[in-house]
Amino acid sequence: MFIHRIKVLVLVGTLGGLGISCDRTEKFSEPLPKVVDFNFHVKPILVQNCYLCHGPDPSSRKADLRLDTYEGAVAALKEGGHAIVPGKTSKSELVKRIYDEDPGKIMPPPETNLKLTEREKALLDKWIDQGAQWKEHWSFIRPETKMDMEDPNAIDLLIDRQLEGKGLEKVPMANKNSLIRRVSYLLTGLPPDPKEVQEFIADTSSAAYEKLVDRYLNSPAYGERWARHWMDLVRYAETKGHEFDYAITGAWKYRDYLIRAFNEDVPYDQLLKEHIAGDLLETARKNKETGVSESRLGTTFYVMGEGTHSPVDVRQDEADRIDNMIDVTTKTFQGLTVSCAKCHDHKFDPITAADYYALYGVMESTRFSPVPSDNSKDKEITVKEIEKLNSYMGKLVAKKWNLPKNSDSNTDLVQEIAVDLKKKTYTVIGDFRGRDLDGWKSDGHAFGKRTTLGDPILDQISGKLLGLQEGKASSRLIGMGIFGALRSPNIILEKDFVGVRAKGKNSSIRIILDNFQLIQNPIYGGMDQKVNTGNWNNFVFNVAPWKGRKAYIEIIPGGYEGHIYNLPEDAFIEAEYAVTYDGKWPSNLENNLGSVQAKGTWAGLDISPYKVRMFNDDLKKGKLPARIPELKSVMDSSQQLAKKLKTDSFFNGVYDGYGVDSPVFNRGNYKEPSEERIPRRYLSVLSLRDSLFRSDGSGRLELARTMLNNDNPLTSRVMVNRIWHHLFGRGIVETVDNFGLQGKLPSHPELLDYLAVKFRIDGWSIKSMIRTIVTSETFKRSTLRGEALASTDPNNIYLASFPVRRLEAEAIRDGILMVTESLDTLMYGAPVATHLTDFMQGRGRPRKSGPLDGEGRRSIYLEVRRNFLEPMMTTFDRPIPFSTFGSRNVTNVPSQSLILMNDPLVAQQAEIMAEKLLEKKLGSFEEKVQWIYMQAFSRLATSEELKKASHFFDMLSRMERKDDTGADKEMAVWKEYCHSIFNLKEFIYLI
Amino acid sequence: MGHHHHTKSRIISRREMLGLSAGGFGSLAFMGLFGTLPFGCKRASHLETASNLYLGPHYLPKAKNVIFLYMDGGVSQVDSFDPKPRLAKENGEDPRKKFKVDATQFDNVGKILKSPWDFRQYGECGMPVSDLFPHIATCVDDIALIRSMVSNFPEHTNANYFLHTGSGLQGRPSMGAWMNYGLGSENNNIPGYVVLDGGLIPPGGLDNFKNGFLPASYQASVFKAGPEPVANINPREDIKNLQEEKLQFIKQMDDSLIGKIGEADAVESAISNYELAYKMQSSIPELTEFKEETEATKKLYGLDSDDPHLRGYASQCILARRLIERGVRFVELTCPNVGADRWDQHSNLKVGHERNAHAVDQPIAGLLKDLKSRGLLEETLVVWTGEFGRTPFAQGSDGRDHNPSAFSMWMAGAGVKGGTIFGKTDEYGYRVIENEVTVHDLHATIMHLLGLDHKQLTFRFGGRDMRLTDVHGNLIKDVLA
């Protein structure tokens, strides 16, 4: 499709020469480049000015002309001629039209309010003159580099090349105090311990800095810092917001998973796989300490979205939810805004609505579910052992009964009751009276892989054989207290009722309409029925209002209370069949085993419901022996093993459903679906081999593989750019979540590609990438820059100096706690409840407020309640969790000052700091100030600062009430001093 | 510079940025028609593109400020501003025999229910108003009533988000945030977007008032009645002048930091913010004490009432006037907690609506009259609306369920044609049959009155130029003066 596919590397070579002027450039403030590059010079002009009418979206295309493809741009125009004739500006209609003075002809037309500058016109002109070389969008070309992977100076080489090209002069290295504070905050989110500062200053060895970097990379606080960066991408929250702010079960386990993953430096490709398809991986990654499977926790990111309370239009609700999942998934991992193609083809990027609905199907085929937090390889093995023991029990019985002989007499009578299909007022959704689960999904372990049909029933005490089980799906198949869910295939509701014949204790049957989970009154309450009957009972769901909707049935031991899933120890549920019908419960169903399959083996023999009845009759009549001594011990071992599988701790995650291909919704409206359904697949533009997902399930594993395909040009670029962004405060591509045509171009394309390639080669190690970057000279430069740089590179794009950065919300709060020595470094666990102020009102408000100081824990452990976000966090720009925010805003507002001036937490911490200071029993005033400076700024105060401190201190002392006694007064004065220290800009900025 | 400075390609120089970032200090050159200084806003340098800079109105505005009287829960249109005699005639009959009934959230459809209140005609225009609002009724000649509002959502929270942000989903910027993003605040000492918490935060919570993807500077500041009207507004220092001394020390130290590091706009703006914060500390308490309000004014709003909820709402209304007098761009009042769960009368319509109406009726009328007598109504747009209406048939026996298919709202003040009735519902007041007005249309119109073209006020987020009105919105021309 793209004729001139030129490596980015080549074009970068030309970028360096941007400053060289050529003949026609005098009139422009910035001279025209020698070689005009399509991606870097031309396309930005086309995207901003032309693509709305001549871009990828056919619905808004004018004059049948498209300028987003080479073919389109050089094609014959309807009215004759060609928009672009490469090498021939005089013949190119485009050139004529941009210079045209006739308002009826000039492009862009005046009514668009768009106007090309003279320089832009000249660029287009020159580019066509030079042959109109077309290239694929830069980020869709696979990154390649000629740099030496082992060259420790590669970053500096590439940065310096551009600095030299621009004639910018580098500033010197930062001093050691600044450096350690910078590295400590950026790697761990905390200021350095003053002892570490002293050690670093004292260590004059050449490896001192590398040692420092490694120490912080290996600090547990590193994971806490970088996990929080990641949480901004996945709209991390612990509640679902909306009307009542329901909890997201186990959200914090996902947060802990991230912290562990970053600390263990789990390779990024693994992390990606676990997020997209952690439930589908052949081998799950184990927690090093507990052996528990980690991988599934990644999928919790799907369920971090908002949850609507009783939406009347549940289908629209699903569409909104899936849209959010697509939005977050594609921005986070691919830096693409696929969600823009919901209503029509993307206006700018070559992403079609079909691409969007291909991914929509993937999400629609994914089911939300509680997932036990303690799954492990051991448990998997235990389940297999139990299954073996159980089938061994069957074999023992078969052997004893000498069945081959006996069975001859029992011809299969399954079809004995004829069913008049025409008269049938019902449809069977699942029948478990046979041997198998009738195509339903048995998620988790409880229901095993088959029904109970033919399983020996033993007297628990004597071990005497009481009979064989009839067929049913049972959550007790493996044992009690084990998680599992039996879920039907998707059905389209066509009849008034869904019925399930079931019995059990403390358990539930739920009808999941369009994947909607927050089942409750008013509207959906009837779709979740509690099962508490010892005898078989017909559970009836009136689904008449939702005819035509997609649904599935979920049979689950335990159940939901306030949308939190619980599994009581005595909970179990068993089901015989599920039907959908009109009118009355179908009366002939009970005896009709017509749909029950006779197939399946029992101890190597065919078993059928009929045979089980015959055997049980024979057993009762004493025709078959009931004493089989070995049985009891096998049963005991099986039950003993089952105890190891008990679980009572869950998180919200996903299980794979049944593959659904989605139609395209015209203008994003599900009420206007296309005839054709779009097969689940990856984005067509990246034309990666084998992008069709063929799995029977969602296709998420294939999605993960496509993202990690060697030819995927985005995955590694997007991630290294995020890392760069967190270290420098700005990405090489500034729009970190948008690498599409509307995103910014990379400031250092060659560097980005070098890092992207290196990231892959180094095994996707995030820590190595960070180490590579922070050990560069570029990173170690001082922030002090003169007026020259201020005018030549005002936004510090070229990094002649290190950018001055304000600390993030968490780093400010954690920094305060650290310098007052009140930080509790305890890691992990349930979040500390949100501290509620009077200003935080509304539905779903927790009854009790959390502590003011968050128990001294790091901010990452404070609860994130969507409807009650921590004011200090949001005021200092922690994003509102609804979409991907790879880059935080940095606002500057008086409410930030008011927090530092007047917030009770800050005042409380100042007092604590003063107490700590006085406890040190430091001798002189100077020592005290120096202690504070080292704590807060990682440096000693200058003599000038000491002098100012002394004046200030004296003044404070004069102001404090005269009647205060000495110690109290000293305390009061130091408190005010410490409080002032928190308010210095140096405290919240990395200087 | 006029008002063309919002064009996309405008390059903002470093010093101009600094002017902005300092919340307006020394940036006179940047002021549009109303001193368009975003309240203490540092334009983050990494916003997606320069198109994320909007400074000032697109054309000559009619209104400077908006007071948004939010009738949380949904006022019943057929009991307030849209009389339907047919309900009385068919009272007690089965609605399903009369018209198609949509699914509702509670699905407890009762009989057709006549309004418990009588309607009378008021003013020169003769607009009918029910006995629920005898005071507002005296202002009808200033009011443009729209009887043909529809919402996309029958659930409170979606509908609240929709009304406030133009999207039924959580996390989008509120209209108050958009207005401030577009116009900035006129006053550097008070935030440009204020929510007066009258006791009830609507379902959906504070996210109704947030900045969404806009910078946090545009989120609402919540004011509450009481000794600390705004979070952290009161100094902790209990010794006179102590805070000033501390701030001076801080300034001195910060200045020497600037001397050391040289070029650092962000730090300089952070320093200026302390000056603003300090001024806010004194300007806000002054605002909330009504020292200079006359007894007559207080009485006009109903501050002398026996009903504590009425008194509470009256002081919110006075405060709203005081805020817009000081240039606050957008003020929203939430409902008082009268103990009847907002206007959301799924049962006991009579008692609930009466309690709510009693609390807000006189203060709102007082506000309109007070604004008018001070000449402020000419530059202030007052908007009165719920998130949807209620059903003409009963829920159970004596309540009404949610109805997004028709509701009434009104506007008064700047640029609004008083004494107008626009749009029409069917004979039951159940559905709109003429001149349907969407929430997007309402937003477009409010923005228009403020001098903003809703199609041009965009913010680049996630690869799209986002708008308050998404891809919708038409001006409601018939209600414009």
C-alpha cells in the first residue's frame, strides 16, 4: 500500500539538518528543511487542515478526494487533473488550490476557519517538488536502530546530536545533593534518607552513582512508585462510582500485584499478557513467596470501570462499558485512540469502525466474575488428584459388580419417551441429568468437568454403598467451600421465562443480561435468586421485559450481598436442567430425558440415567453387593484433599465466555447494527500476520500475542516512552497515550527507536530501561539554565538541562510523612479508609471516616473511592479515574497553596516534625536547622539561609504567647518553622 | 487583540504563558471582553495541542454569569409549569389504555394521577403556574419557560451526569468547568466555579462538578454553610499576623530560590498562587457574612422564615448573588435536605413536592427580584431545572416515577425572552410533541448567551476534540431576546 517505505532512521538523519537553509527560506522564521519529510513536515499540515474532508472517514469526504493515502492523493480527480503529481508542482491541483485567491477555490475553504501559513504552503510545495515521497505514519513503521546496544553513551549521543544541531549548549551536571533527591523521588517517590545523602556525598568512587541507582531500584518503595504510574493508565479505583459507589472486590489485590510485579521486574511482555489474558495463559506466574498464581490478577484492570446502578437500558450500559475497556486497553498498550472509531471510521487515524467492533467482540465475549485470590499450581494438582480418586471409586464399584456381564441386560432405553417437538413450548438451555455439562462452562473448580451421574454414594460413617448418583451439575462434585460457577452459553431471550431446576444452600442463580453484573432492585432484582432448598425446586425468572437481549445463566455456590461475592462454608448448589419457556412450567420435562445424552463412560462402560436407575433398583433389591471395603478410604482421602481447596478470598476478574462477533453499530448506536458481523481480530492497519482471532472464546490471548508480535511497531515504543516520560516529565512523544496521527511527533525519533529496540532485546526489563536512562548524562544534568536556553529552547524539548518538576500528589504527601519520620512503610493489604471531610458528601458516603493521616501509610495504600476522591490527591492533579491518563496535568492553583497552608494534615505533620526535632536533643540552633534541611531538602542550609532562619525564628518566638512555658513555647515555634518549610517551593519541586 | 485570540494556531509566548500561569498577574494584554483570566490556571505545557488553549468568548456575550438552580430528583412538570386538565378528567384510569407506557426504573405503574395543585395565570404574559410556586409565579414576565425538555436517561445518576457534563458517563467535565475553561474567572480571589452545597449532593456525587479531562483548576469549589465555607480557607494560626509573617518568610526563601535556579516559570507561578490563596482567605469569609445586606433584602429572600430549610436556601441564594457580583462565572445551588429525598417523589408526591417547593420558592423569587433591582439580571443567566420530569400516572398510588420524555425548565435574565413559553407536551404531559429541546440544546444555548460557540469550545483529549455538546446541540432561538 505504501510505495515509499523509508526507514525512520534515514529521515532522522535529515532532521539534524533542519537548521540548514535553502534558497526560498528567507521569509520564514524557521527555514525550510533541505529535504521535506512526509511524516515530520507534511502530514501534520494535512491532518490539521485537510483530513476532516479528505481523510480516512468516507462519510465526511468531499469531492471523492482522500489525502490520507498515496493512491488517493495521486488519483485522477473527478473534475480532471490530479491533486498531487509527484515532482510537478505546476500540475498539482493541491498546490494551485492552496495558493488560489478566489475564496470559492482556495483550500482549505474559508468557512472552515482554517488557513495555511506561508511556510506551510511552501513546505507542501517543496515536498511535491521533491517527489512527494509518501511514508507510512511514523509509529506504524517498525522501530529499527543502527546504534550499538552495548554503547553506554547511546542516549547522550542521540540527545547531543540534536543539541548540537540546534546550537544549544548543555548545562553542567547537577550537584550530588540534587542528584540523590532526584533519583530517590523519581525511582521511589520518597525523599532520600539523610544518611543515604551523607553516604553518597562521601562515596567518591566512580561507581557511587550506579550503586545509588541500584539501591533505589531494589528498594520496595520503587514498586510502590511505579505501580502508581501504571494505575493512572488503568483508571484504578476501589469503587464503581455512579449512584451508590459500590465496591470493586479485591481491587487492592491488583494494586499489590502491580507493586510486586514492578519490584520483581516482571518483564513487560509478561505483564501485558497477564493484563490482557492472565486467565488464559498456559502457565501462570507464581508468587515467589506464597506460590499463588499471579497472572490472573492482571485481568482486574478490565473491571476497573464505572458501574451503573440499575440502568434501564442495559444494552447501552454494556456498550458504554465495552467502549471504556477498548479505550483503556488500546491507549494503555498501543498508544492508540481506537475508541474514536465507535461511531464512524476514525477521522484521522487509519482505524476503521470495523476495527473497533472486531475488538468489541473480544470484550463482549469476556465474562466478569469473582476469582479466588489463592489459586495455585498446587491446587490444580489437588483437583486432578481428587478427580482421579473419584473416578477410581467408580472403577472399584464397577469391578465389584462385574458390570460387563450385568450391563448386557440393560439395553439403552433413553429414547423411551417420545417427545412431540412441535408441541414443545420450551427450549432446553442445559440438561445435566446426563454425563456431561451440556456445553456449559465450568469456571473455577467446584463443578468439575462432568455431572455426578453414576458417582457412588456412600454412607459417610460406615462407608456402605447406598447407591449411584443421578445426573446433576453439583458444586459439591469436588468438595465444599470451593469456588466455581456453572455458566451457560449465550442465549437470546425469546420466551417469557427462564427456569432452573435446582436445590442447595446459601447459593444463587443469576441471569446475566448483556454481561450486566450489578443486579439489584429496582428493575433487575429478580435476576438474582437465592437458592436455599433441600429438595428440588423450580426457580423461575421472568425475562419477558428483555426479549431479544443476550443473556447467560450463572449457577454459583454462595452469592452476592451489596455486590460483594461471598462463599459461606456450607454453601452448595445443584441443578438438573435449565429451560426457557412461555406460559407454565413445562410439565412433561421431568420425565423426559429426551435431550439427555447417553454417551459418556463410567468405569469404561456406557452409563446413562436409565442404567443408574436400574443399578439402584438392583442394589436395593440386594442383587448387587453394597460392601466394597476400599471405597471409604478413597472417599476419605478425596474429602481430605478437598479441604485444601477451600477459599474465601476473591477479587473481581474475568473468565472467558463464548466467542461473539459483533456487528458494527451505525453511528455507535446499538439499535442500528450492520447485517454483517465483524470477526474478532486486531487492527487492520498494522496488518500483522494472522490477525484473525480463531479461538472459541474471546480471543484475548491472541490479542496479547498480536501486541507482542515482533512486527508490532507500537508496544515497546509506547512503553519506553512512558518510562522516559516518568523520568523527564515529558515523553519523547509528548502525547504518551496517543501515537496516532493526532499525537505529537517524537522530539527524538532515533532515540525512541533505539530505546524501543533495546527494551525488547533486554528482555522487556523495565528496571534495566530505567537504569539505562538514569545513568545517562542527559538525566544527570543540572536544572539551572541561563537566559540563553530560555529563549532558544523555552520548553526544554532538547534537554540541555534537566527539567524543573513539581512532585506528584503522592510524592508530596509521602514526602511530608517521610521527613517527619511518620511514614509507616508497611506494604500491601486492604486500603486505609478515605478520610472524609464535610465537603465530601453524597450517596454511598461511608459511615465512618478514615484517619486524617491515613495511618501514616504511603498514598498508594489510601482508598480510591470514585465518588469520594481524596481532595489533596485531586488538587495536586491525580487524574479522575475514568480513562487512561499516561500524563498528568500539572496545574498551579491557589487550592494547592491552601492545602499546604491550612490543611489539618499538614499542620499535624509540622507539629510531629517539631516533636521529633526536639527529641533529638540537638545542641545548637544551627544543628536543628541543618537537621530540618537534610530531612526536607537533602542538603545543608547555606549560611545565608541559616541567617534568615534565625531571624524568622526570633520573630516567631516574639510572637508566640508570652505565658507559654519554655518547652511548650519552643515546640510551638519549631512547629511554625517546620510548617513553613513544607510551604517552600523547594519542598514540592525537584530542583 | 480583540476576541480572535482563540484561533488554533496562535502561539503563546513564554511570558504570556507566565501571565496566565500566575492567574492573571500582569497579563492585562491577554484580557478579552471580561478580563478572561482563568482562575489561577497554569496551562499545562503538555496538554495535547495548542488547541487546548481557549481564552475568552467567541462573540459578544449577553450573560457574564450563570446561576444554576438545580432541582435535584426531578420536579413534576404536570404539577408545576405544564398544566394538564385531562389528568383531572381521567384521574384513576389505567394509563396503558390511553398511551404506550415506557419502561421505568421502578416499573410500578399506577393510575393516571391528577395534579393535587391548582394552576393560575400570572403576569402580563399570563403564564400558568401551579400553587406550588406562588412566589416564582410573580416573576413570570422575566421567565422563558421550556415545556419540551427531554433527557436521554431515566436514572438519576446518568441523568445528572448528562445534565451537568453532556455525557451520561462519569468523569467528564462539568458545564461550569467548561465555562471557566472558555472564559476564565473575573475574580482572582474567588474560584470561578462554585457549588453551594445546600445539603444534598446529587446522585453521582461530586463528579457532577468535576473538571474531567480539563485541568483540575476548572473543577468546582464546594461551599458549605458554616464556619469554614470552603475547604482549608481558615488559617490554622491562632496568633494575629503569624500567618502573614510565615508567608513573608516563605516568599523570601522562594524568591532566593528563583534567584538561584533562574528560569522556572512553574515555580514562579506557584509562588504567585500563595498571594492568591492569601487573598482568598480574607475574601471568602467576607462573602459569606451578610453584614452589609439590608433587612429588606434578607426579608425578600425569606431569611426571616420559620422554615429552616427556606432560611438555608435563602442564604444560598443571597450568597449566589454575592458571588456573581464578584465575578464568579458559574454558581450552582444544590437542594436543601427537607427530609423528602429531593424532588424524587416516588410516593407521597403532595407532601414531598410541597416541602421542597416551600423551601425554594420564595428565595428564588427573591433572587430574581433582587438581581433585577440591582441591574444584575441583565448580565446574569438564571437557570432552573431538574434532570428529568415525572410520569403523569402514579407510581403506586400517590407518587410519580421518572420521566425523561418530557419535563419543564426555565431560564431568566441576560439575553432571555421573558414571558415566553416554548415547546409542547401531549395532553398528559408525558411526551414532547412540539419543539423538543435536548440537554445538548440547553448547553449550546447557555454557552451562546455567555458568548461561546459550543462547536468551537473544544479540548483535545484521547485523540478527539471534545465538546460539552459532543456532536450535538442547537440553539433554542425562540427563547432568546
